[in-house]
Amino acid sequence: MTRLLSATVERWPVAGAFIISRGAKTSVDVVVCTVADGAHVGRGEGTAIYYEGETAEGCAAAINAYAGPLEREALLEAMPRGAARNALDCALWDLEAKRAGMPVWRLAGLDQPRPLPTAFTISLGEPEKMEADARAAAGRGFGLLKCKLTGEGDRARIAAVRAGAPDVRLIVDANESWHERDIVAEAGALAELGVEMVEQPVFHGREERLTGIRAPLPLCADESCHSRADLDRLGGFDAVNIKLDKAGGLTEALALSREARARGFRVMVGCMLGTSLGIAPAALVAQGADWIDLDGALLLAKDRDGGLEMRDGLLHPGTLWGLD
């Protein structure tokens, strides 16, 4: 019989600071869920969706208070989407895989995961700082950089990044900061600098702002897309960014990826800040994605032992969670 052992909060320092248009973070709090059946133990990790008011403490309390069935499909109805359900869902996948004596990818009917060419995030900063950070990231072997923007001075920032890393692919995340700007003009200027996609230019919940807009770059929904229930209102977007914390677990994330593809959306798979325990399940969804942004653990000062490793420009599976 499966039972919940614990849901606890851990704090992990960031290497330096992680800066976006909404502010800076020097550490991240994650919720770690542990389940067991008497013979095996499964773990999962979630990072609170802060812009929706979630906290790690609240997520841990929600898991500890959960009295419904400890079954993945049942969770989709019994628990709201978010980081709490993600941590519990991934813990159940880990437990089931150990019980079955097989990796999660095989349990889920997926192909064996391959190493992934993940993006590395360049935090928001002055152009000179972003140029230096881009040069350093390219020197570490990253071939795709994701630049955080703020709606002011973005062209100068990307010009600096391009100067620092002339040969890498570039995508940008506006974090809703282009809502009042000329999206076509902003995207056009960045396209000339080799940017290939813009993430979340408008406020979530205000997706009608994109009606009739024909941008020269694909527009990707992040804050606007959490689960399959959101797809109907994303007609102005070309792609969706799938994150397990937003979707509420690997179960929904896999279903969202299939449904989004069937509707003609391109797929990006991203993550919140967190350790490899939280990033590893997303690597399964990311197989075959158009853009992959799974650097959440690489941005920490220290990761868990057995975490994902960056080698030769590719993110390799670790041994923390059921990928072996």
C-alpha cells in the first residue's frame, strides 16, 4: 500500500543572482515529497509558482493535508495543478518505476531519453554584464542562450549578447513586459540580431492583445499556458512552454505535450529554479521539443549528488530520479 511519508521544504542558494523583470532571487525554496510502499521509496520535487501566489510552505502543507488516493490519474481530479501536485505526481512515478523494476521512461511507454541541448539563461542586467555572461556561457559549451528582457532597452541588451556570443542560437523571455509595446517592431528588431523566438510578450489573462498580430518571430506562451485547459485561448501564440510545476506533474505535462502538438503548437520545455530532482522528470517531456530550457539546477551554487551533468554542450541524465 502506497503511503505519504513526508513533504518538506528545502532552500538552495543560487550561483550569484537570478534576475528577471519581476525581481532577483539569490536562493530557491523547493518542496520535496517522499512516498513509500514498504519496499520502495519514491521522491519528487516542486518549485512554487510564485506569480500565482504559491509558496513552498503552502505546497508542503497541501501535500501533507492530502487525503485522496495516491494514484497518478486520480491526482488530476483530486488535487489542483501546481507545484504541490507536481512533487507528489513525480514521487509516485518514481515509486512505481522502482516497484516495476524499470526506468520511468519505459513505464510511461516513451523512448529512452537522449542527452539534451539545453538553453542557459542570461539574467536581466546592463548590456555589458549580459555580454560578459553570454561570452562565459558560450565558453562553457552552451549553444542556445535564453535572455531575460524587461521591455526597456531590450535591443541594446540583445546586441550586446550577440557581440559576446556571435555563434550561439538566441531566444528571449519578455516575462510579460511587452504588453504595451509594439510587439511586431520589437520582435522584428530582435530577429535582425538572430533571435529565433519570443516567450510571453503579453500579460497572462490578456492573451487577446495578440489578436491580429503577425510577428516575425514565433511567440511562445509561458505564464499563459499551464495545462491542456489553456490551449483553447492561445490562438495568438505559436508555441507553448511546458513546465511540470505549472502543469502539476509529469502526467499532465506529457498529456499537454501530445495535445499541443496535435493542435499545431510548437513545444518548448522549461523549468523553474530547482535541483536535478525536479528537473529530471522534465527531461522526458523535452525529448523532441523545439526548444529546451532545463538549466534550473545549473543556475544553483550546488546541486544534489547524482544530479544532471552538462558535458560537451549536452545535459546528461543523472541518477537521482527514475531515468536509469
